[in-house]
Amino acid sequence: MIKSRQDQFEQHSEQITKNYRGATQQAQSDYQKKHSHLIQEWKQTLEPIYQIISTNQKTVSELFPYWPADHWKNWQAPPSFCHFAKLGELEVDMTQMCEKLPKDKKLALPGPAQFSLPLMLDLPKHGSLLIEASDHGHQQSVATLNHLILTLLTGAPAGKASFTIIDPVGLGENFSSVMHLADYENNLIHDRIWTQTEQIDQRLAELNEHMEKVIQMYLRNEYETIAEYNQQAGNIAEKYHFLVVADFPSNFSDVAAKRILSIAASGARCGVYTLIHWDKRRTLPQDFVIDELRHSSTCISCDDKGFTLADYSPPGTNLDLDSPPDPEIFTQLIQKIGDGSKDANRIEVPFSHVTPAEDELWRGDTTTELRVAIGRSGASKLQYLSIGKGTRQHTLIAGKTGSGKSTLFHVIITNLALCCSPDEVEFYLIDFKKGIEFKCYANYKLPHARVIAIESDREFGLSVLQRVDEELKRRGDLFRKLGVQDLAGYKKSGGEEAIPRSLLMIDEFQELFVEDDRISQSASMLLDRIVRQGRAFGIHVILGSQTLGGAYTLPRTTMGQMVIRIALMCNEADAYLIMDDNNPAPRMLSRPGEGIYNDTAGAIEGNSPFQTVWISDEERDAALKKVAQLAEQSDKNYPAAVVFEGNAPAAIRENVLLKKCLQSMKTPSTSATSMPPKAWLGAPNSIKGPTEVVFNRQSGNHLLIIGQNDEAAQAITCVSLISLAAQLSADQARFLLIDSHPQESSQHQLFASIIENLPQRSSLISGSGIVDALDEITRELDRRADDNHSSEPSQRIFLIINGLQRFKKLRYEEDFGFSMDDSDSPANPGAQLDRIIQEGASLGIHLIAVCDTYNNVNRFLSRKAVSEFEMRVLFQMSANDSASLIDTPKASQLGLNRALFYNEQEGYLETFRPYALPDREWFAEAAEQLQARALQLTSSSPPK
């Protein structure tokens, strides 16, 4: 019994031991598994965290190295924006943060228990900062703001970070080192540091306007943030703007405080951020809710223990804010950044983005519409100028100096010249600026150009309007004959003549209307008719101006016809003038070439923001060469443009009429009814033939040249001699030239060379020869007076006196004495000249006299003799002298390379550009042609 129980006990004990061992082994196995899992989980959790910490520390140290490091000596602006800005370090001590760390070596931390985490601003969503401090931490707060400014500048491409700095208490001293940027590029800090209440209000208003522009013009419903837009925009990416404020809310009005809340709430999406130091000792503006500002910012607070993150301050953490480098290094870096940011506000979209491919050159069709790419719209689209459909017929362009208006004109002209042949589009180009913007089109003989006016006069501008008006009437007659209504109908009807769309392009058009005179009134009437009627005949107007405020005499009805409006940078007044009263969008334009295209007469819903493409002079010239080659390869002979260059004297080689006379080998007409000879003076300030003096056989047909412009007067005299000789045969004219220049002078030698080569009988007279010459002319005058009724036409005699004021013997003296017999007294040259002037013109004896001043004219000539000079050329002189000579002070307004021609008999007054003194080569060619013709005429004359 006992043994049986003992056996049972042993069995049971053995079973218990077995069960215990099994349970222990299972527990040990479970423990090992859980311990292994814990270690694995520990490592999987902490090692990546420490790896991230290590990676971040390494990355941040590379992006934001310690300021004095040699890295900054070779610093260059990065190509893309760094979307982080380091503002400090969060020191972490795990032994204090945690209640207890594991003692198991397998559960040891994968890194140090003490480490630092970089504290960063994350752009674009979390780029704003609010530092809350009272009497503690002011110095460190300002130092951190300076550090952030430098960090953001070094992490941004050149010119892509802009700062508005407000320092009402420190009056700018807190950010004095940053002011060095203004020495290089004002746009980086908007000229200065702002301190006064009115200034703060204005700057915050501008930032709010900028945000409006970004939301309405760029983001719309296509992009969530400016960062997304910039990724696609490329080189037209928008800047990031930072509002930096020390000692808020000092000098902040209630309005400014509300604006700063608006900026903080919506700015991140637009790339506008606030970096604010709030002095908690100062009273916040009424109704200002600081929590709204906190909600939009990374918040740091300060007390007597130091700085902490407002929303995160567990035990074992310590916040250490970064400080800027020493002032010397800070200044060096700021200067390096500023130097690299020069002209950074300039954005250049390549012209190649809008030009046609090689196989598309001159393939454009303007039958229904003229359409040309002029820039980039948004991040990826092209902006087109579209003219010719509906009411979109004419264009108005406004932009202040430096806004890119001239570039836009060049883009339109050059790209159209590449896209379309001269059969599809033609240009009338007028530039009223004091520059040579359109000269390149004359230099390369643009085949599309019909008129090119460079530094144009108002008179010439009016003549261009008259030419376009004539073309409008001509097309109207042509269309009526074919029974068609517009350009498309004309082409469908099979019209044989090529009728291109005509673009009248006037830069600084308001110059036509600066005075309320005949020119202004006529121009207003013509321009109004062109814009009203031109659409049906394919004639369109593009007007450009720096400001629209001065166009007082241009009717608003004419402006209303300009449905297409292109606004570039302009002031607020012009922004409302170019658009309608409810569309102030142009005031937000801030960089050259940035514009708004609107084809709804300025209505706000028609706004389309764009960036004009940039075309360099070299690129434009290359394109014009290509266009010239296309014209040469064409089988058509396109007419040359009428070129007016207001800032240069006229060129005699451009006088086609004189060229034909010199080259002609035909015998000049000798009949009594032949055309009277002409002297060409220069190029007119209008579209017509050269300015000319016609010498008829009638009283008063003498020419008086007055003014102190010796070279121009000599040029007129020389060209007059050549032109008169070219129109008359050897026996039809005689020339006598009295010159006041010394014989050894170049002027006298030039006259001698001309006289020597004229085929007519000619003499160069000086000194004692003057008396003999006047005696001879007087005798001829007597002979012709006695033989006045002879049917045989007498020879023309031209007496030219160059420098009348230098010949005292020619001065007319009134004779009040009485003498019974003075028949033996010698002839008085002054009296002889006076008689020749009064009686000679009707007998074919004409004078061309050059005198320096009106005073000398009165001293040397009698009143009667002066009145016989009914044709007069005036250079610049006083208003009184001008009024005395031609009954208008207009000669006082003449500039360089300008003169007036007045014909008293016809009541005609014309502004012209005198010919420049031709070179010796031209004189030699003219002499050779005159001699060759004289020889030809002599050999072909029948023997007597």
C-alpha cells in the first residue's frame, strides 16, 4: 500500500517535474522570442530615427555650414531655391527626456543619448516665424532674424528672394548690415528699411497687392502653391517675399495689423512669409487676435530661462537659436550676394520660344486674322497678339521707361517678318522717341516696311497718317469694284493685286498731340478715321506710349476703338487709363517685360498675364538678315521703304530725281515752255519728293539762306549748283559764285572744284573780281530789259553769294545827297546788287544769297531787296528773327539737322532736313556725269 502510494507519488512528481521543465523551457523560449522581437523592434524603431537624425545633420551641415567656414569664400548662388531655412538647434538629452533608459546592452541606444536636431523653416507651407519675447531675448531675436535673412539669401537663386524689413524702434540699426544690398540691387530690400507708420502701411499694402497678383494672375485654379507654379515656369518663376519685422507692434496702425494677419494667413501659398519679433511688452492693436498669427507661424517663446518652441518643450530639450556671423563676414557675404544679384530682376524668355521653324518661314496666312506669338503666358503657354477678328482690330500698349515696350515692338515686327511674307503683312513704323529703335529695319531693308521713321518729327508723322489714309481710300475703291466687304472677301474673289494686312505702329504716339495746333487736329481726325474704317480693309493700328496722361487731344472715342490693351509696368494712373475703371491689375506689374494682355477693351475678366520674350540686338539682326535672304530668293520685287531719320542730315545719294538728271544723256529741253530749273535743298519732313526751290522767270524768285550753320549752308549751295547744272544744258545757264572763304580754305577749294567741272560757263569770284562781275551782270540786265520782248529765251544766270555779311562793298547805302551830274562817278556795287535783286528775277537772273543773321540781312540789303527774296531757308534762330522773316517763330524750335523753307508767294512753309555735305567721291561722280553728258550733247549737235 505504502509502496503503491510511493510509486504514485514518484510518477506524479516526475510528471510535475516534466511539466515544469516543459513550462520553463516554453517560458524561456517565449521570453527569448519576445526579447528578440523587442530588440528587433527597438532597432527598427530607433535606428531609422538616428539614421534620419544623422542624415539630417549631415545634410544641414552641407547646406548651412558654420558661417566663418571657407565654403563661403567661393559661394555662388544656387540654380534652384532651397526650400528650407535653418534657424537653430534643438538640443536633446535622452537621459532627461525618458524616465529610465534600458540597462540591457542589447537595448542600448543606436547613437548618443545627447544629440541636436536642426530646427528648420519648411517652405512653401511653413515658412513663417513668430518670436515672442519681452524684456529677455531681444538681442538674440534680432540676431536670429538677421541670420535667417542671410540664410535665405544664400539658399536662393540670384534675385529670387526679396525682403521688406521693418524696424520702427531701431530705426534700421538692427539690420544695418543688410543695407549693403541696396548698393547693388534695390529690389532685394525695396530700397531701404522702413520705420514710420505711413511707410509700414504702404509696404504691407504692396505685399497684399502682390499676393492678389499671384493668386489672380498665376495660381488661379491651376496651382496650389507658388512652388508648383515655379516648377513649370522655369526662368519666369516668381520671387519669394519675406516680411521681416522687429519690435512688433510698434508703429503699426490698426490697418497695418490687419494686413499682416492677411499676409500670414494667405501668404504661404503665394510665396510671401512673415519673420516677426513680437515685443510682448507692447500693447497689441485693437481687435488684433495674436492666435491667428500664431496659427500661421512656427512659434518660439522666450522667458528668463531661454527660448523654447511654443508647442513643444518636453524635459531634456533645449532650444539654441542660430546667430549670424561676425559683422565683417556678414558684410562680405551680403556684398557678394548683392554683386551676384545685379539685374536679377530682369527675366529673359528666349525669342526662340516663339519663332517659327525653318520650314514655316513666310508660311503665315493673314486672310482671316493676324496672329503672332509675343511671350509666355503662365508657366507653359504662349501669349499671342491676335488682330483682325470681331472687334479686336487695334492695339494700345502702355509701359513706363524700362518696362520692355520697345522690346515688345521689336518682337512683334521681327516675328511677323519671319512668319509672314510681305504679301501678307506690311509695316508703317513711326518712332517719336529720341532714339534709333527702328533704324535696324532700314539698315537691313526690311521688305515688309513701307515707311520707317526714326526719331520722327510731328510733320512727318502726320504725312504717314495721310499716306495710310490714302491707302485706305485706295483699298475702299478696289473692294467696291469687286463688290467685296473685307480682306477675306477680296482674296476669295481672286483679286490680282496682293493686299497685305497693314500695321501702323507708332511708338510714343502722344507726341502727335502735345500741342493743340493744325498737326494735332489733322492727326486726330485721320487717326480716328483709320481706326474706324481700317478694319474692313486690313489696316490696323498699334499705338505705344510711356504714359497716356498727356494724350488730351486724342478723342476718347478713338481710344475706345483700341480694344486690345497691353499693359506693362506703369503707374497707377496709367493702369486705370489703359484698362477700365474697375481693372487696376497693371499696377501690380513689377519687372521688365511682365505684362497683361487684354482683348476686351480693358475689362478685368479679359486679363491674361504674360512675360514678353527677350530679343537681343544680335538675335534681331540675325533674323532680319534671314528675312532679307528670303526676299532675295523670292521672285518678287518688293518696293523699298520710305526712310525718315530725324536725327541725321539727309543724304544726297537718296535724291532719286537728281540721280536721274545726272545719269540722263538726253538734251535738256530748250523750249520757252520748259520746266523751270529746281535746286534741291534736302529731305522733307513728310512723304513726298525732296524739298526744292523752283526758279521761275518772275519777280521775287531769289533764294535767301539765313542762319549760323556754315556747313549746312555750304551743302545747300553746293548741291544747288550741281542740281541746277544737271537740269540745264551748257548754253542755258551761267553760274557766278562769290565766296567769302580764304582761297587756301577747304571750303573755297571745294567750290573751285565744283565750278571747274560744271559744263556751263562758270566763275568763282573773290576780291576785286566782284566789281567786274556786278558790272557785267548789270550790263546784261540792261540788255535784257531793252530786249524784253524777244522770242529767243535768254540764258539763266545764277549769282551765288556765300557769306554776304563779309562783303562790305556789297552793303546797300541810302543816298540822300543831290547831284546834277554823276555820270562819271564809278558804279556802286551795293546799288548794282540792289538793282539786280529787284529787277533780275523776271529776266532770268536769280540770286542765291547766304547770310548769317537777320540783323546782317537788314544791314546789307534794302527793304525792297529783302522783300524780293520770296524764297527763304532758315536755320535755328531767335523767335523774333524768325517771326520777322517768315511771320512765325517756328525757326526758334528747330533742332540739329533741321531747317525751314518758306515760299512767300505761295504761302508755303515746310520743315526739312538739309543735305549733309556730300563726300568728295560723290562730287567726282557728279562731275564725271556732267562732263560725259556735255560731251555727248556736243558730239550729237548738228553742224552750224
